[in-house]
Amino acid sequence: MQQRKQGATSILTGSIWISALTLVILLAGFRPEHAREPGPAPIPSLKETFQNDFLIGTAINVPQIEGADTRGDSLIEEQFSAVTPENVMKAAWIHPAWNTYRFEPADKLVALAQKNNIRINAHTLIWHSQLPGFVRRMHDADSVKEYFENQITTVAGRYDGKVYSWDVVNEALNEDGTLRNSIFLQKLGPGYIVEAFRLAQKAAPHTQLYYNDYNIESPRKRAGAIAIIKAIQAAGVRIDAIGIQGHWHLGKVPFKDLAESIDAFAQLGIKVNITELDISVLPNPLRSNTADVNAALPRSGPPTGIRNAGDAPTANANPWPDGLPDSIQTQLAADYAALFKLFLQHRQQIGRITFWGVDDGASWLNDWPMRGRTNYPLLFDRNYAPKKAFYSVIATADAPEYYNTVETYTNPVLPGDHPDPTLLKVGDDFYHCGSSFHFTPYLPVYHSKDLVHWEVISRVVAPTDANAFVSDRPSGGIWQGAITYFYGSYWIYFSANGQWFSKAATPSGPWSPPIRVNTNPQTGNLGYDNSIFVDDDGKPYMLIKNGQKINRIQALGRDGQLTDTVINLDWINAHLQYSWAEGPVMCKRHGYYYYFPAGDVSGGQYVLRTKKLTSDSTYWERLGDFFQPITDPNEGFRRPNHISAPIELADGTWWTLGQSYEKYPDDDWSGAGRQTSLYPVIWEADRPWGLAPTTQPILKPHLPQSGIPWTSAQGDDFNKPTIGLQWHFLNRKATRNYSLTDRKGWLRLTPDSNRTHVVQKETDHYYTAVTRLELAAGANDTSAKAGIYLTNGNQHVTARLFANVSQIVFQLDTATRTIPNNAGKNVWLKLQRNGHALTGYYSRDGNHWITTGAPISSVDLDKTQPNFNSWVGTSLGLFAEGLPADFDFFICKDAFSPLTARGFANDYGVTTVSETGEKIVTNTSANGGWFMISGVETGDRQAKAITLTLSAKTAGNLEIWLDDLQQGKLLASVPVQPTGGQWKSIAASTKPFKGHHDIFIKYATGDPGQVMIRSLQFIK
């Protein structure tokens, strides 16, 4: 559904970068191939390649801060999104004397980072090494304590909001996981670490706080680090991440321990950073693997014999003084590639990867643990040129796994109108409900196992239950169905001339008849768009919204009614800061309550936070916009709002649903209604950000597949005694005018006057809807008509393809196509949507079709309309006028009609390009690529072959899969030959199938852009 342009797009390159605690990745499915040796072309950028995975950082030295290393500074600007100062923020440098602070170098670093939009990880507040001389000479605990408090409060406080994060405590552990016998342990006791974080949290509330150490990937030292984290958390103090330094040796990188450690730390609810990455290629002269700077060997020569008496390293200690052999370059590249593959596998848990130095010449390993050695541990050589290891790292970003498995999704995950979404997680299941307005039966409940694929499992309010209190008119009906769970029951609260709730033992129902929520003068009118927040102790609260300026919170009792006192938040929008501040939702994290009001129906989403649920505004902090700024020029869902309360998954990632109208500069689809997308939520120092909307693939939540198909309009063979949950009506009268029992296996629509209908949400811009109908026996004039129906919310803009006894008519507003009906009262009808072009057909037998004439433009139906399409998007279905009509079946996306390739709903590694005035699909990577067309239907007939309409420059291969690229069924492998610049249809047999399915088309590996696909069509 998204519109895409050819070529790579740089995402999130604006002023707000993706967080160092990024929990998800945004995958540019058409990333160019980077795995090549350096040449005249510009080298790729590390920070851009991994910008949606994690921050890429480097350690920065004084010449680089001062601008004396211009080539190094150029690399920093081009390649890195974060910097860590090697020395200028360490205590010996920044706090050299009791009452003396030397801020100038650090201030210059801040200015440099701000100029280049680079984040600073400040390093370090408390470390046993590189202490000022006056501290090393202290003997009494009081003096150490005073220094300790002054150092943290003064330095961290000065740079709060200017640096992104602080290494609060550095290297506090011995190799066995016990606390190092530092001056801080000796004088202040083991609680000094918790106290350091407490002081840092107070002095730098807007800065992330980290613990940093080397070798904590090893099991014993890892246990010590875990104990530190738990102690900090148990004290109610904030720790945002842990830093694994990553000083490793060639061929000895501890991959298994590293992976286990990342998982173990992440399970504590914090993120993991790799903070000082380098891989030494030289022999290790030490008896242990350590990165302790105090472990340097004496100048007189060690007992290991690796240094000679003349104080210069032996050949064994410094084997490559003039350059690194190709074989070692290759091994180094392999180690780095394996590391970054591991990092990408754990991208949801990793926030930052920092190399300890820009280039080999600046590495500390040249002089440690002995002077005079020539090491090559980084990605850039001494001439600032990228090494083979650099390209091996870049190559990992274009991972083959994403071309062979469905690891990503593209928005919207709930196409068509799904306004005001609320989201509930119970166990391994997710439930969604929102406003249904005048769609009846009211309030569909959607279920998912993976947050991407959704199915309707119940409808809460029956039309008969709504008679007394629900307005039966366009934009009336029911607003904001808030699904929740508390006190052992499922509840849905909703607004309809008052506030109501229904209860159920399971979300699939049955739901109890609605009960009105009582109010009182203190609470005031309960308004609309309310939601429910359940606190950590299980106590539920209603978030009350009435008019523009009233925002309140009140607890709920076990009977579902309001109780306790009102928490008055009317100050939130007293000056209309957030337009309407409507649809508020709440979540809780790290002791903070987060309150998310939406602006209004057209967009805007905001966030506030507090540690205490109180009316007192001084306890609350306004955090501003929730969504990060959009940088994807192709994005059509540009103003998301009315989010659901963000939820956390077991892996620590957070997610939310949000609605938006779809509109491009020259292509308006607002008539489709408020479609719903899934957004990762990123936390930065307890500040939430919704990932900026994008057309590009996003890594899906790490959840098991459920077998639920992609959300799409669904066909029906009308063989069940009750109508399918996908169907709805646009007024209550229509709910009385259908039958599934008058004629078994058929749907009968019986209008009592004018027109009746049964419809469902239109979910696609490309489809072919088919039905077979039979007009009533008495239908002998043109007043009795029946067929396929497209309509906006108030039914003022409609498209009808219908039959009467003498004609087939296709009509939208004043546009009309009329041809003779040579099929009689039993006729097949087909409505084809190709973007904004609608074409009608009819048939006697469903095999041979006659068009009604030239396509009709649906722009007037699809564009923005008064009252925002009367609050709901377009509906698609069946109608009858004058006399009854029977319908044998309904198919929305006919498998046996051409399926336009550009109508894909999910993809990776492909794009649409213009070719002879139309958009066609091709892949963009040598790894292949795939796209998925959702909801393809065969009805009760079986598909046995496929025809692909394509143009190929070279030979290749295409695979056709049913439902998934791994757990689905391979239908066909289709060899492709060059077509000489012509469009050709290629046929191939498939494994037989029938029903409702998602169809995947997968490109083989090879040069990208060689095979362009226009459409596919299955054959009976």
C-alpha cells in the first residue's frame, strides 16, 4: 500500500537520532551492496549503515577535540554517531585539585559534538585509576566522601542535557566478580556504587547512567556485574545500561560468553553497550586476559622473555611493524564480521557499539601492555583508510536472513479504518479495540499473537442492546472501546451518550449487556475517548476526557464503577497546548507514570510524566512530542496519534499502535480512514519516543508466528448460520434485512425501502472483488437491483456495480457505465480496483467476462471528505435495492484475476519503479528480496498454476510461497529468461491450493533490478 521510490533512503537523519537504547531496528530493505574493497567511490558510513540498529561510537582524543587531527575529525563526522572522550572527562584531568576544575577541553568536546550532531558518552565519574594526586593521598573516609560527592554532583550536573550518558562507575570488579579493593571500597564501603548512581541520578536527571567494565562477559565477573545492577535497582536508583568494554584478541573473541551475557543483562531490564571495542592482533604478553591499564609491563623486561634487555619489543612481541599481512587482515575481518552478526542478532538489547579509537595509529594498544608495539585493532588504518575489516562489518548489515525469512513488517498492520486503538496484553495474547462509530454490531475485538497479524474474534455490543442509548447515524455510534483486564475479568469501556462498560470471561465473549458508569458533581461529565490504566498493584483507573479542557483520572472499584477522589488534570490543556488533548492513555515504567494525550483527529501525540499520581502540576513534566520527526520522504502516514498505551514484551522491547490518515503529496487516500500502524517505542533516559513513521520495513516483535493471515478484507461462502465477524452494517436497520437461512448457502438481502447492505472495511488499494447473485423472481423492472458496493461513512459517495433484469450498471456519482444484461437474473459481477481506477465486469459463468466500459475514477471517494469521511473509512460489500437478492459468495481479492504486484502489503529488499507510466516491482539487493500480497482468495475452486507478467534483463528465478517463506508452502519455482525488453507472461504449474492466503513472491540471489514484475494471476 505504501508508495515507494527507487534507490536507498536515509532514515532518521534529522536532529533526533535513534536512541542508544534502541529496542528495534528499522531495516532499509533496499540497502545497496557495500561488501567491496575501497575504490574511487565514496566509502559507506558506519553510522548510516547501522543508524537504525544501534549508535556507532568512537573514542576521541585531545588532538581530535582541538581540531588538530583534521583527517581524524573528518572520519568522526562521517562515520560515527557517538563519541566517548578518552581522557578529558576523567577525574585526573577534569578535577586536578581540590577546588579546581578544568572544564575547557570537555566544553570543547560538547561544542564539537553539538556542531556535528554527535552524542557524547561521558567517561567516567568514579574510577579507581587516573585519580587526581590529592585523592590518592587521602587517608580519612570523610575527605574521600566529600571528594566523591563533589566530583559527581559538580561534573555530572554541569553536563546534564549536554551529554547523552555517563559511565558513572568504571571497572569496580575483580576478575572473580568480587569488588576491587579501590580507595572507594576501602573508605566508603561496598555501598559506594549505589550511592554514586543515586548522586548521578539527582545531578543529571536527563542523562543515561551506565556501569562500565571489561571482561564482564566472562561468567564469574558477569555474576559480579549482575549483583551490582540488582543492588542499584533494589535501592530504587536508576541504571539505564551496562557497558561491556570489548577489548578482545584475534581468534579468541568469546562469542558464546558474550551472547549469554547480553541476554543475562537484558533480562534485568537494562540495555547493553559495547563500549571500548578493539581486537588486538598481537601476541598477549600478559598471563591473563585483562584490560586493566595498571597491568602494563615494566620497562626492564618481563620474565616472559617477550621484551629484550634493550627495552624494545622482540620480533615475537611486535611481528608486523611495517604493515599487517593479508592473512591477518582476513582473520581480523572475519572476527569483526562474526561480532557484528552477533550484535545484530541482539540489536533489540544493544544501544551502542563504540570503537576505542578512530584509527590504528591512535589505538592505546600500540603502547600497552608494553611500549613500542605496532598494533592494528580497529577498522581504519594509520592513513585513515578503511580496512578489509571495515567492509566485513558493513556487509553484515545486509543480512541474508531477512531475504529468506519474514522478519519484518511494513505499516499499516491494520489497514482500513481502525480508529482510536487500545491495546491489551494478557499472557501471550494481544487484544485491540477502538471506536466503531456507527458500524454495527459495535466494537469489534481483534486478537493477535505477534502484534502484526490480527483477526476479529468478537463484537461487544449487539444492535438490540444499543437501541436505548446509541445514536444510529454517521459519526455517531460508539467511541473509544477501551479493552482492559482487571479483577479477574475482561472489560471494555466505551462512550455513547454517556460512559458504559461490558464484561466477559474471555475476549471472544459473550460480552455482558452494557452498564452505565455513574458520575457525580466532583467527577463531572465523563465525555468520550476515555481509557483504562491498571497500576502495578492491579488497581484500575479511568482516564476521563470531556471537551477540550477537561482531563481527569479516577479509580475504579470491583464493580467497575468510579471510586475514590478525582485526580484533576485540567491544567494539562488549560491553554489548549495540545489542541483537544483527547484520547489519553497511560503506562508505567521505572516508577514513572506516562500520560499520552492526542492532539485532535488530524494528528499530534504528546507525553507527560510524573512519579506520583496527583493533581499537583509541579509533580508533572511535559516531555513534548511523542513521535520522532519523520525523515522518510515517501511516508504517507505522517501524523499518527491516538496511540494505545505502550506495552512491554518479555525481551524488553516496547510497542504501541497508532492511527493516521494516508496522504501523499499528489495522492490522497484519506478516504480510507484512520489506519493503524505498529510502532516501536524507544526509551532515552526514561523518556519515550515513538519511532518515526516510515515506508521502510521494520523488524517485527520477537514473538512466535500464530498462523493468522495479514489483515485484509475476507471473502465468504455464506455456508454458516451466522454472518462472519468481518461484516458490519452502516445502520441498525440493515442488521434486520439479511438472512443466511432463507436459502441455505446463500446470503439474502431484503430491503424494506430504498437500499440495504452488508459491508466490511476496505483494506487494499488493489484487488478484484467478485460475487454471484440472483435477483428475486419478481424483479421485472430496473428498480430492483443488486451488486457490489463501495461507500463512504455517510453513504454520500458510493460506487455501485449492479445488475437489474435488463442492464449491468457501474456508477459513481455522475459517472455511469451501462451495458445490456445478457445473463438474466443469475449473474456474476466483478469490481476491479487498480489504485483510484475502478472497472466493472459481468459474466454468465464466472469464466468469460465482459467489461462495462472505461474505468471510473474513485478519487472523490478516496480523498479527504467533509467531517473526515464521517469518521470512518470506506466500506466494501454487497447491496440490494427494490426487491430481495441472493448472493452465493463474496470474494474480495480474486486469485484468478490479475493481482497487481505493486499492491503488496509487506516486503523486504524490493521497491516500485516507474515503467511505461505504471509502477512495477523489482528487487534491490544481490541477496534477493520478497514481497507479499495479502488475502488472495480462490473461493471453493482450486488453483493449479500461475502466470507472471514480467520483464527480465537477465535469467533468474522466482519462488511462489503460500503464507510464509519458512513455515508456509513452496507453490512453485519459476525460471525466468531474458525477455528482450518486452513484457511477457510466464506460466508455471503450482501445488494445488484453495482458500484465503497470503502469497509471497521471492527473488533469487543475483544482480538486483534485473526482473521486473507487473502482475500475477492464478489459473484453475
